Amino acid sequence: MRDMRVKDVMTHLVVTFQPSDSVHEAARRLAQNHISGAPVVAKGKVVGIVTEYDIVRALARPAPVDRKLSFLDLLTQDVHKASEDEEQRGLRVEDIMTRHVTVISDEATIWEAATSIERRGVKRLPVVDAHGHLCGVVSRADLVRVMGRSDPVIRSEVLESIAALGRDTIGGVAVKCLKGTVTLSGRVDRKTTHEIAAKLAAHVPGVLKVQDRLEHEWDDTKMKFPTPAPDRRHWASRS
């Protein structure tokens, strides 16, 4: 789990805005998709983020008042509504977005994402690839969903994962899972198989900890291979 990457849990289908989009359009799309914020993208890169708070704050600005109007005019005309409509039509996403945005690499661990979200007090982080282009969003909900998977599901996926080593190799391995903690026990043929099995288990989504109780028959990491003798024919041909 500690090696699990952001790209494994992030949301790929992302609602994005362009700086030139209207605030009205931004509000409509946030409401339609039942989300509270979305990144603003220009040429594939994140240049800002717009949230419900940004929109509400922008539309709550006091409307300008034409000082030439009399007090009677103000009472008889819907000046506030007219001014607000005019302001909304001209207001763009780039006018209200937050420009200083923290992004996270798709190769970062989910623990790094969780730490960044907690420290900054945000609900989500835009995820970028090696070129800085937006490729997804990771949210608190994404992290909670991964950490909250059931023990039977986790155990089943651990078994499926280590099965890649070969049924004959891991046939003597027992897997238990309790509250996200996976315990591996039994015996395998060699130390490298032992270490790989533990690493595969740790990468399964939802695994919070791996208790390694495995044993192995022999330590193949200490094997010494004989150095091949030099080809004397090669040296003879050069002399």
C-alpha cells in the first residue's frame, strides 16, 4: 500500500475549464457533475482551479450603482438585477479562479497525496504526468475508497496477485486479512520468491500493512556463480 501510486487511484474522467469559460457555464457544470471544484487548463497544463466558493464569492460582489439615478428610480427599477446580469455575462473563469494551485505527480504515492491534501486543507489535487500535463484528479474520496475495501476482497486480490509467481511456487502460502492487515505464512522455495510475494501483497489496494511470516527453503541471494575462464584462443590470435 505504501508503494501504491496516485495514478492507481485517481479519477481519470475530469471536468475541466478553460480560462475564457463564463462563470455561469462553470457553475452549471459543477452542479451537473455534483462536484465542488475543478481545474482550469490551458494548453494541457493546470493554470488554476475554480471552486463553488470562488463562484459564490464572485457573484456576491455588490453591484455597481449609477449615481445619476434618483432615489425614486432606485425604488422603481430593478437596478441590482440588471447590473448583476451584466456582470455575470462578462465574468470569466480566469477572473475568479485561484491561480496558485498545488499539483501532484501521477507517480507520487497515495501517502504523499494524503499528506499534501491534509496539510493544505483541500479536497482534491490535480494530477500531472511527467510533462506537467493534467491527467486526472485525486480526491479525499478516492483515498478513502481505497482504504475502506473489505477484508475478503483484499485477501482475494492478494491471492490473485501472488499467483503470478506460479501455483506450484506459492501453493504452500496462506493469506489472512484483518482490518487491512495482511498476514502471509507458509513456506516457499527460495528467498527471492519470498520477497517478491511480500512486495506483491503490499501493492494490492486496501492493504495497510503486511505481516511477513513466510519461510523459504534456501537463500538464492547469496549464491556465487563461477567466473568464466578467459578464452585463451582470443588472446593467442592477438599475440
